[in-house]
Amino acid sequence: MNCVGIGYDVHRLAKGRKLILGGIEILYDRGLDGHSDADVLTHAIADALLGAAGERDIGHHFPNTNPALKGIDSQEILRRVQAILTAKQFAIVNIDCSLIIEAPKIGPHLGSMRTRLSETLQIPAQRIGIKATTNEGLGFIGKGEGIAAMAVASIQRLESTFPAESSGRLV
């Protein structure tokens, strides 16, 4: 059984914060404001994966009212989402996502983001697509006030011949 989910996240830019996208720190004069490290790309991916598995959203699983999650690395959120998928016997088939960002330029960082996300999710980098586009100067993103991300994820139920078998391979 294949399942597909979509995810979206947006955060405003703020002085005094690191800019983390796809688990990579990008040098910039501002970073994304949020309860965690505010990595919109990783959050959109997490929501897409949770949705594909029929789960509630990232805010339900990782509420911004939980002080234990203050400043959490979003790669840890993604690892926990992966554990939810594993418990439900799902494996990631592929992920495709887009960043909507005016500045800084993201092209030079896309490869590093794919590698980091691949390592976190333990899937081949070839199964992760990341693109970046601008908002053509329109709206709050176009004015450089924030960054958004969208993601689509496909997952597949793992099948095993014997209950003890858990190879993690897709069937």
C-alpha cells in the first residue's frame, strides 16, 4: 500500500537567530523565529510524512507549549517522525519539497541539505528532491520577512513473510 502526504510550514525571519534549512546552517543576517530551530524545510517534510501515515500534524506531536522541546534540532523531530513510521511499518519511498525564499541564495546548499536529510531519515539522497524558488517580490516572503516550504512524501507499507523478518525493504 502506497500513501502520500503533503506538508507546509512558514516562519518569519528574525535578528539574533541562526538560519537552519534542511538541517544545514546557512550564514545570513537573520534566522527563522520559532520554538524549535524553526527549520521550515524539515518541518514541512515531517508534516508530509505524518500525513502520509494518517497521523496528526507536527504541532500535535511536538507542541510549542512543551518546554522540553524549546530549541530542539528539527533533525531530531524528523528522527522521531521516522520512528513513528517504523512503528506503523511504513518506509519512505520518496520526498519532494520546495523552499520559497527571496534571500539568501539556496542553490549552493541544496546538495548538503539532501545529504543531511538522507542521513537523518536513512534513505538514499536520490529519493529526496529539494528545489528553491522566490516569491517574485510579492507578499511577506517576497519582502524578505519570512521563508516557507512545501513537501510531498510517499510512503509504503512494509510487508514481511515472517513476523520476525524486518528487513526494511520495500515490497
